[in-house]
Amino acid sequence: MEEIPDEYQPQGEGFDLEPFHALIQRLRDPQKGCPWDQSQTLEKMAKTLCDEAAEAAEALRGKDYAHQIEELGDVILNIMLAVVIAEGEGHYRWREVIQGITAKMVRRHPHVFGPDRAGSPEEALQMFLAAKAREKTTSPLTGSNNSEERQNMADMPEMIDGWPNISGEETRVAAATAGTAPVFLAESGIDFANINSAWGIALHMQQPLIPAGGQDLKTATIISNLKQMMDNQGIGDNHNASVFHWCYKRIGEFVPELVGQGKNPRVMLDYSGCLFYGLPQMGLTDVLDSLRGVTCDSRYRRCVEWLGCTWGHAVAPSTPIQDYLLQVKAWQHHFAAIFGFDALSRVKGFSPAEMALPNHPDVAYAFVKTLRDSGFQWVMLQEHSLEREDGGGVDRAYVPNRLVCTNTKGEEASILVLVKTQGSDTKLVAQMQPYYEAKSKGRETLAGKSIPPYVCQIGDGENGGVMMNEFPGMFRQAMGESSGSGTPAMNGTEYLEHVLNQGFKEADFPVVRPKWSKLLFEHFKPGDDITKAIEECKKVDGRFNMEGGSWTNDISWVRGYDNILGPMEKASSLFSEKTKNIPSSDPRYRKALFHLLCSQTSCYRYWGQGIWTDYGAEICRRAIDVLTYDL
């Protein structure tokens, strides 16, 4: 092959079409290319490709393998030429063609890349055809390539009757989140079998909604706390408001920049519904516009993974069970209204507010069941909120774990866990600690197979000087260094899809339970009095509690300010009673739900007695009034 210029030579033993792609681009070059190749159009290529495909088919029927090589090469030549023409006209790129067919093959082979299995070629064909049929009938929820249909299906307004779109489309949301096939695997580009380790970061973004749009607390408009900061920049740290604004949208700038440099960045995003609502309400539509680009554009969507959360930043240990489900579903609704159902179908991981994990058996079971019923496949949790089945601390924190929760009836629910190690410190994320820790680790053995460990951290994406100032440079540096290395950045679902694709089953992963589970179940059996068992456990170990775990050991998410928790519980009880016969699409339902979800934000509980508890109490009062007089 010495007659081929070096820059167009196939490299090594691998399969890389990029040199051939560059050669065809050279043939089409307006100044230095071939006049015949320059004159070709997509319409002309249609006939040429058909002719070459027919010649290749004829060659395949014979035994002249050298002739087959030649004819198959002609087909590839014409495919590549058509793609280069389309690239030049701005229609699509070679990468999109490959990503599209790869994703399609993954979707249509649930018996290979999903939980199903085919016992014969005939059964495999039937499963393939069934997957194909689902694409045609339920697009875009299962991945149809019909862009016009996708647009129509995703057409859901962000606001309805003056309220955020947080209810009324439960069937469509359930359909969008029901898929179990891989969503990032086909576009990943990570050589998972040959890496040493992986790492990931998640950015948590939240601004509470407060009744501060006016002088009178009882009549003030509910606005974002960011709006309050913007309007009062001379008070405290409010001068950071404009920097916060940039922090909320800058991933939409960083990712295209790095991809354009040939890098392979990754980041997970966790934005509350309060923030989704508050930003456009104060005119900052540029934030969501920036994030839509990296969420929906096929060039960047592999780089960004959204994590589900509660709409109103409600914490699981003290939010009524039925309300926690409403919080999760409301966030899914709102996300779909902003980014579309196709984007929602890729949301498989969950980030609980305050990283709070309940440890009361019934609440913990309901928490996991809510996530699984809502389509989530994994959750990120703090290391010290978990324990092994023998009561000891987590000892395999860098591989997937399986959280198992048993309720007082003896029923079990489980979900995969990616463990966040160490305490809460935005420096860990801002300074890319997971990358540098992961570089020091090597592959581990789990269930007899080799697996690269995964180091992940989550932190506030805007708070603190390190996030505002150090994060941009460190993010660019770490993503640049790790791209193509033995320690690449990976998002959580992407990592888990690669792991499961290696043949691992959920039963292979270490089992963890909420903190204090072992001690509790030593004193309790299904059917017993759980209250009595709890008191017995407190006598055995004074540290025992049923308040759950979170990013901190210093704050209780169960005990709180009575002037907030009492009205909050009253609003919850009223909502359950008054909305039984009201459709979730009814404007009155949506208004009541908005106030209920706002009343349950964690911020009112720990930002101090005074104005913040006043805000919380006023939101609760409004929720109760809406439920009492409007329904």
C-alpha cells in the first residue's frame, strides 16, 4: 500500500475510516480536488450507489473473494462520497451517520443490549421486528428517526394558565421513562475493556422560590431567590447573582468548546424544578436555551447527562410518601416540557435533594419504589448514609452497589447505587478531585470479572469562590487531559451501561442498606411494633436514629422548625383530600400542586429562623388557602 499517501493510510490493525474520509474530502476540495467528484450531487449518488450495490451483491454470490473486496470497497466509496457531499451542504456529518445506525442497532437488539434474551434466530428476528414496530408507533419515546414526528410529540408548553407544566401528561411521561435499553452506550466512544478507571462529576443547581416580589409578605409575588439577589446586590453576598447566572448556563458553552477541540467531556446536571421555573420568570431565558443545545444536539448529548430530582427540592426522609412521588413526577413533566420527551427518555439516574436517604423501613422502601416506578435505574448516594448487610461501612465504594430496602411488611425494593465518597465540599468538584483520585486506581475484580472503578462527586454548581472562579479552568484541563486516556470522564448511566454490557447482573453487585438497618432488624420482624423496636435500638446504641443520612451529619431532615413543619403537613393532608376527584390536567390542580411543591423545599428548614422561616410559612399558608377555597 506504499502508493497511498501517508495521511490517508489506514492506521494500525484497528478499524478507522477517518483517513478514508479525509481522502474523499480531498477529492471534493474546490481548489485541489477532482472535477468529476466535485460535480456529484446527492441525487446523482442515488443511482450510482444502486448500481454499485447491485455489482457487490453479484460478487457476493460467487467465490472470488478478491472481487468481493473490490466491489464492497466501491459501495463504501459511494456511501462516503454521499456523506461528504451532505457535510459540505450542511445536512449531516459522518459521525451522525455512524451514531445513528449504532444507536438503532442497540435499540433493535434488546435481546443483546437489554435484559431480554433470544433462544433462536427466529425469536431474535421477532424481537428485532417488535422493537422496530415500537419505534414507528411510539416515536420519539423509543427512538424514532422521524424528526418531524419527534417535534410534534415533544410539543408540550412550559407554562399552562400561568403555572409551570408539572402535571396532566402522566401517560406520556410514563411512556418516555419506561425504556430499559441503553441510551448512552452506542454514542459513548469509550474503550471500556481497556481503561484503568473512570470518573465523573455532577453539578447540583438550586434556587428556592420565595414570596418576595413586593413589600407585603402576604401579597408579594413568588419569585426566584436569584431575582431577589439581582435586585438587592448591596446586601451580603448578593453581588454574586450575575456570576450565578453564568454558572447556570456555562456548561452549554464549555461542552461545545471542548468537543470542537476534539475532546470528550462529560458532566452530570441536577437542576431543581424551582430553578427551571424561576429563571425564565425573571427573563433569563438564555440559560435554558444554552442547556438545550448540549441536551438535544446529537453532537453533544453524549457528554451531558441530566439527573432526575424533586421539583421543589424536597428531602425524602420528611416529605410525605405520596408527595415525594408528586415531586418526582412534576420534575419529569417540567423537564419534558423544556427539553422534550426524547431527552427525558435518557434520564436514568437520580440525585436526591441534600443527598438525603431515609432509613425508616417504610419510607426507605417507598423512596426506592418511587424511583423504580418512575423509570430511574440508579441513584447517587453519600457513603456514610449506607452500610453493608453486616452493619459495617461500605467497602466497595468504587464499583456499583445495590441498595436494598425492606419495609415493615417484609417487602423489598432495590436500585443500583453510585457512591459519592468523602464529605460535602465544593472543592472536590471544582478542583476535579475525582479525576486525580481515579488516576491512582486500577481495575478491580467483581463477580469474577474485571471492572474499572468509578470515582464520582457532586457539589453545588455555583456556590463558593472555587466553583465561581476555579471550576472553569480546572474543568477544561481535566477534561482535556482525560480524553482518550486510561482514566476517561464518564457519566453515571454511561458507566453502568458499559458495566452491564460486560455481562454483569444486578445480583453481582455488593448489597448495601440504609444506615442502622442491621441493628433495627435485629430487634424487629415483619408484623412487630416498629416503634418499640426503635426505642430498643436507641438503648443499645445512643447514636441510633431514624432520621436518615445526607451530605451532612449536623442537620436533621426529620426534625425541624415547628412553624414550618406543621403547616407543611397540613397542606399535604389537604391536597390528598381535596384533589381525589380532580384531573391532574385541571388548572386548579396544577395551581394547588405548585404551591404544595414549593412549600416542601429544604431551604426553609436550615437557612435559619427569621425571614426564611417566614417565607416558608407564607408559602404553606398560600397552599392551604388554595386547597381550602379554590377546590
